[in-house]
Amino acid sequence: VQLQASGGGLVQPGGSLRLSCAASGNIVTIGLMGWYRQVLGKQRELVATISVGNSTNYADSVKGRFAISRDNAKKSVYLQMDSLKPEDTAVYYCNVNYYIRGRGWDNRWGQGTLVTVSS
């Protein structure tokens, strides 16, 4: 199973970006999906998660600005980021829980995509 994340880049404060993360491999079903971020020298922190039933959870710092969504048919999770602030600058990682027949549930991180918010 591999995760391919994309969509990071440089954006001015107040701007928007949309991150995407697609899973590939012999996956039977996907469970909880999420986005996390990490600043150099700091711990990785939760940004948002979305359950199989589309229940969402957000860090307080991004509530009202970010929106997580998923497309189960495409095995993908997305993060729409609006009203970006310099403090949102970080490497963003997707995380996916998935089930493989004969192996059970497992978890994987994407490779990370850099988001830089700066004027």
C-alpha cells in the first residue's frame, strides 16, 4: 500500500490550497483518514480526521478555515485550506487506516507535502 500526497506549495497569507492524498494497493476497505502537520523541531500534530461515516474532527487552530473530505471510491482524502496564515506553514502528512484481506487492519503515512504561507 502506498499513499501519494500532493497539493502543497507557496501561498500568500489569506490564500487557499487543496491537498490530496490517494491510496493505492490491494485495499479492501479504508477506515479513519486524516491530515497531520509538522514544523521542524516540533512534534507532529493533528489537523483533521474524517471517519467512514464522514464524521470530522479538527484542531482548534484550523476550525472554520480548513475542511477535510474523502472519496472512498478513489481511496482519497482531501484537505481544503482557506484563509491560510503564516503559522500554518508546515509539512503536511496524510494518514490512512486500511484493511487488507488476510492481513487485517494497518496504518500508513504519506510522504509529506510542504505548505509555506508567506508574503
